[in-house]
Amino acid sequence: MANGFKLITVLSIPIYINYTWFIVFSLVVSTLAMNYFPQMGPYYSPLAQWGMAFVTAFILFTSILMHELAHSYVAQRQGITIKSITLFVFGGIAHMLGESRTPRGEMKIAAAGPALSLLLSGAFWGILYFQDQAMPASPLMAIAHFLANTNMILAIFNLIPGFPLDGGRILRAIIWERTGNIGKATLITSRIGKGFAIFLIIIGLWDILQGAFIGGLWLIFIGIFLQQAADEGYRQTLLHRALSSVTVRDVMTTPVIVVSENMPLDRIVNDFFFRYRFNSFPVVLEDRLVGIVSLHDIKDVKKEEWPYKSVKDIMCADLPDFTISPGSGAIEALNRMVESQHGRLVVMEDGKVAGIISQRNIMQMLKLKADLSNT
Ligand SMILES: [Zn+2]
């Protein structure tokens, strides 16, 4: 994970924190300590205000994490793997490998997050309700009041029916169920999502003109983020639909050009990388796959050392990392290539190299499908 670090693992999902998150966390803490709590109870000491702000911000971000975990838990029960959850500047994102196969399933996953936020909001309202009425402005009450409100706002914001927000996903599932066409459902709801994003940007600009600079800027950022997410979500759905029935065997290249583990680097650069212009080659020893060597492994070695180093000194020998079975789906292959950074995956069948697959193979298949559907 590039711009962050792993915090903990929950439900066997690693939780990452993006560095941008620290900016928001400090903004929330300082806003609470300097503006919110002084208004709620003017007699809190500065130390108490900062302490309360810290605790409140911590519970708020835990609430956001629980929202994502609710989506993830329901998705896991449908057999979808959650690779990670990342907390970043605008909240959380659960990285799911795969999508629900049915509209009902999609609806349940989408609804779980806002449902949990509403539940949390209700719990904090409950604390407020049962609070000792003799201490109306206790720190506990001030904290619960803020969390009851923000969890409710979180639920309502996410229920706006524009894709990829949760509400947009629910609406998409409803249209999908009615029409049987997930592509059309995604198109409609991502347009609503983009419309809402533009609305946020306009409100943000208006706020800035009125002098509310920071608040306006936030709205503009969120608007831009949502607009990009709507576009990206729509492209992803089209990609998944086009590739859903394509397997690795359908697109892999055969025969495979392999290198031997004892070849010196200057030789494989000249005889293989320059000649075939692939960015990686499987490495074999007596017909047996032992590794993969890629261009960026070679770039790490000084040019003067190339004649004295052989492929086995620099190759990646972690076979599960770069091999795939011919029956796997093209989408899985694409995900694996993006994650592993090998560029190409070696297709293994019965312990033997059966072919090789690259992003280019998959893109060519996509283009072919698009060309044929236009005729
Ligand atoms: Zn959500």
C-alpha cells in the first residue's frame, strides 16, 4: 500500500490508514477543541476541551471504519473477498475483489453501511436521552451529541441516490432488478452521482464567494472526488461485464518464450528484452518454471555488472505471486497483474508452463468485443 500503513486486521481484513487521513484527523480535533466544545460548555478547561476533542475524533473515525466493516461483513457472507479497507481523507473505502451476482445481494451490501451508521447514531441519541438531567452540559453529553449528529449525517449523505454512494448502489440494484440490465442501471445512477457532485461544487464555489473559504473548498474537493468515482465506477462495471465470461485460457499467448536461469544479464537484455520487447520473461531450469525476470529487476543492477550476474541472482522466485491457472477469470488476472507489478502472469497447468498473459492480451480481447458489438 503506497501512501499509508497498516493499522490493524479486523474480520481478517487489513485496515490501512492513508497519510491524507492525518490531515483530516487533526482538522477535526482542532475544530472540535477550538469551536465546537467551547460553544457546548464554555466552562470546560482548555485541557479538557482538547482531550474531549481527541476522544470524539477517535470515536468518529471508528464509526467510519465500522460503516465500512458493515459493508465488508455482508459482502464476505456472499463469498466476496475483501482485500483491504483504507481510511483516507474523505472517509473509508473497502477494496472488494468481485461484485455481488444478484441485485438483492448488492442491495444488502450497500444498505449495511448506512444502517450501521444509523444504529450508531441511535445509540448516541440513547445516551443523550438517558443522561442524568442534573448535568445537562457534561462532557459525555457534548461528545454523544456530536457523534449522534455526525453518524446521522454520514448515513444521510451516503444514502443520496447517486452512484458510487451507497444510496446510488441501492438505486442501481433496484433498476438492475427491474430491467435485468446492470450496465444501464449503472449509467443512470452514475449520472445522478455526477449531477450531485456538480451540485456540491457549485455550492462550494458559492460558499467561497460568501467568504466561507475552508467549508467551500471542502465541498469542491468532495464534489471532484465523487465525480471521478462515478466515472471510474461506471468504467469498472463495463469492464467487468465485458470480461465476465472470459477466462485466462481464452486470451493467453502460446507458445511462451522462456529464459534459462544461468544466462548472464547482458545476454537476456540483447537477445530477449530488445528482441521480443516484453517487459518480463519466465525463467526455467530443465523445463521446470523457477522464476520470472522483469525489466525493472534488471534496471536495479549497474550496467557494468550485467556480464557477471545471471538471471537467477535477480529473478523473483515466488511462484504463487506470478502464476495463474488457465481456468481463472480474466478479471482476476487483471487484478493480480495490477497488484503484483509483474506485468505478465505465467499460466500453469499440471505443473507445466501452458502460456503467458499480459494486460495487452486482455485489452485486445476487449477491443475485439467492442468492435464486434458495434457492427
Ligand atoms: Zn458506505
